[in-house]
Amino acid sequence: MLILCPNCSGALPDWLLRTNQTKSVCPGCYKDLTIEVFPALFRERTVIDRGALALNEGEACCYEHATKRAVSLCNRCGRFLCALCEVDVDNAVWCPGCLQLDRPDLGVKALKKHRTLYDSIALGISLCPALLFFYPSVITAPIVVYLAIRHWKTPSSLIPRNKWRFVVAVIIASLELAMVALIVISIIVAAQKARR
């Protein structure tokens, strides 16, 4: 495997990457480096014995795969599972069927099945006054700016999304606030002219 120094583009030696130190120095250019290596990078690949996965006479089979040998039990429903089907959740083994259940009594906080899409909420709130009435924007525009700032770094979805909805929502909210300010200023100026 070839990993290059970001400064001199020289190849970093394996021994440097295998150390547990995060701070190091490039041996070629002596530039300070911060090294973070995923532990599995140097782990030896295990060869799976296909024969060990096959079902032998008198052995229990997987609930999902009738030709695969069961290696564990689901901690939720008790089904026999092969190595392919077992899923580790909070140090317990679950089957795919139990993972698909949408029950609140499962009590596992590690499973996230949905997230609030604050970027879509902010965009929707910013568009409503523009499409329906203009006056609610006095309330909705600051809410949109707050949502965008407060939830900018919040994970937006289980599927990664970019931040364009937040950007568009803030632009629309800023235009609405500018329009409200312009209307208020023009009313104040008109009232001062009427007094004279």
C-alpha cells in the first residue's frame, strides 16, 4: 500500500503508519504529520472456509438461508442465524427481521430509523410566506435563520445530503426580512411626511 506525504509527495514507510502515535514527522521532508489510521488497515485478512459455512448432517440451519449452518441465535426472537445474517447491536446478536421491526419497545438507542430534516423544514417555512402571505415572514424569517444556524451541523438524514436547502432558505428569509424592513421604513417615512 502506498500512502504519500501531503507536503513532499514521498511515500510514507509502513513502520510509520503502524505506530500508535498520531503526531509524527515525514522522513523525507521532516514536515510535521498527523496520522490517523483505521485499525483494520493492517489487520490480516482471514480466509473464510466455505465448507465451514455449509450445512452438515444433523446441524441447525439459518432461518433465512436453509443451506447455511447456524452459528448464533437472535437475542430478540431466538431464530438460528448464519454468519451472514447475524448483526451486532449493542453487544447483542439480532436477525435482519428484528432490525426491520418498527417497535418502540425494542429499547435500543443505537438504531436510528429516521432523522428530522431541519433543512427541508427551514426551506418550507421560508417558502410559505412568499407563496401565501407576505406578513407572516416577520415571524417565519427569523425562525428559518435560527433553524439554519442551530442545525447546520446536525446530521440531516440517514442518507448524506448537502446543505443547499439551508442556503436557499436563509437567502429567501433574508430577502423577506429586507422587504419587511423596507416596508416599515417606507411607512415611517410616509408618516413623517404626513405630519409636516
